[in-house]
Amino acid sequence: MGFDYDDQNIFARILRGEIPNDTVAENAHALAFRDIAPKSPSHVLVIPKGRYVSFDDFAANAPAEEIAGFMRLCAEVVAKEGIGLDGGGQGFRAITNAGPDGVQEVPHFHVHIMGGRMMGPMVSLRG
């Protein structure tokens, strides 16, 4: 897979306004929107506006201000959704997948912020 970015991936198309989304929050560096197939009562995707394939690509190559803006938007989503410990929530899970072994479905770095219920074990203990 590498870090070859596909400009036609669904998140790139959302960022260009070609596909609608249910926006939760946005800043100069990132966009947060509701997952179309939520796995928990609160399931929001946060994507950087830059062209990054995965977490390691973003962490290695994004400028500091873009990383900070992305992380601040993640915190804003947690607060808006009322799932953060500081806001009286019971907690949340932040997940990112990378590549085939990580079961990444869209080749644009994104974080799933999920909460509103007990999330269960983090990974299957099989194989």
C-alpha cells in the first residue's frame, strides 16, 4: 500500500464537497463527521484535510500545526459528543486502522471516535 495517496478515495471527495456528510466539527486542518454505519451511539470520523494515507504517514509527514489542529478537533468532538471523562461522560475509544492487516477501508488517515456504550474488548484474541 505504501503512502501513495488516491485522490478519488471517498474522504478526499467529501473534503472537495463532492459527497455530502453530517459534519460535527471542522477547523482549518481537519473535518469531523458522523459515520454512515455507526457501531456505537456516538461514532464520529475525524480526517485531516491534508493528503495522508495512514497514522504513520500523518505522524511522520504532517507539519506540527496540522497535527495540533487535528488533535484539537478530536478533543472538540469528544466534548461535543459528551463522552469525555472531563465532561461527565463514561469514556470513549479512538481507533485508527492502517493497511490490509489493520483492516483500513479508506486510504485516507482517519480516527474513529466511538462512545456512548461499553465498547467491549479492544481486539479479538483469536489467531
